[in-house]
Amino acid sequence: MTAQLTCTLPELVVVTGAASGLGTSICRQLTAAGAAVIGVDIGNAPDGMAEGRYSHVKADVTFESGWAGIASTVKSRNPKTLGLVTSAAILEVGTILDFDKAALERTMGVNFTGTALGLRALLPLMIERGGGVIVAVASIDATFAEQQLAVYCASKGAVRMLTRTVAMDHARQGIRANVLSPGPMMAGLFERHMKSANDPAKFEATRAARQPGGAILNAADVARAALFLLSDGSAALNGAEIIADGGLTTSFDFRTGSEGASI
């Protein structure tokens, strides 16, 4: 006997960081599933998006003016249901001693302030519709420290707690806000981090060996977790965090066998 599981997505979803990495994967999967998507990025629209279902807004998430334009576009579309995925982020490698005030503000601006401005712009439109769904992309680095990524970790920790608190503040208005915290993915930020290493191939092999599955995750797999959180299949989740890291943070250490016998 088989049962068919069907989940409903919002009619329209705004996705930031749409031009690359996880953001692009989320946009592709949403349009393939029949949802309309407004992609937001300082870069150009990704190639090969579904005709008629995807529209691109070239904007900086740190500017209120850009968000005002996005909100205006949403109003003109007048969707019955609305979702938001905040995937835009930057990652700069270095200890706190490597970051001057401008660099601190740059990372916090995109990763945290860009998320907060998106919430401020679209939450009223969701509330008008009796509710809406938010997926804020944080990171396992929102909880776990990672060397040379102090400022990035701090910014993602801020995104995590912002989202959880928004979920509580607006739950009675029909808002569901959850956190998606990916681990390393062969896309976007991790690839740039890897390429900054003295020996990128060694860096990749070492990080892959730490994964219980023995490989760095594919962004498309993490994107499916984002679609789950957007759908009514996750209706019981609010203020929750899905850690999409292939089991990396499940244990304090993963034994590959190269360490020798443990007893």
C-alpha cells in the first residue's frame, strides 16, 4: 500500500542571493515545482530559469530603497500566499585582527542587516494576507565556531536569533519563520573559502573526509530542505532550525578509519 504526500508552496516566493550557489538552486526548484519567484541579487539572473515563473531584481539587500521596490512589485502581483528566503551572504576569511570597522560592517550589513531589512519589508505584506513563511539561511557556523571565520560566524548567529525571535513575535499573525543552517556545500561561499587556502585540493579532501558521508554536500540537496520549510509540510515548525550538514555536527568527531583501531 502506498500513500501520496503532497505539500503546498507559497504562490510567490522572494529569494535573495539568487544569482549563485544555494540561492540559484532554491529558485530552480521552486519554479520547477510551479511557484513564482522573485530573485534578488546584485548579480545577473541565473541562466535557464523557468519562463514566466522567474523574475529578477538587481538590488543590494543592504539598501532600504531596493526592498521598497521589491515590496512594491509583490503588491502589484497580489499573490494569495507569500514566502521569503534570505540566502544572500558574503564570507571573508580572517581572524578578528584582520577586520577593520568597514570590513565588520560589510559582513554584518549583507548577512544580518540585509536579512532584517527583508523581514521589515515583507512581513507587513504577509500579515495582510493572514500569514506567510520565512526561511532564513544561517549556517552551522551560527552555533559552532570555525577558525578564521569569526565575523561570518557572528553574523550568522545574529541571523539565527533574529529569525527565532521574529517567529515568536509574529506567530499569532500567521507567520512561520524557521532557520536553515547548511554545512559546507560545493557552491558559493564554501568554494570561495576553499579556493583561499594555500592548497585547495588538500583543503577539499580534508573537509570531505570529515563528513560522515565522505563528500561535501551538493547545494541542490540543501535547497530541498528549504522547499520543505517553505511548504505546508513543515506546518508544525516555527522558530525551528534545520541543520542541513550531512551529519557533520551530529558528533564531536567522525572516525574515518585512518586513525587506527579505537580499542
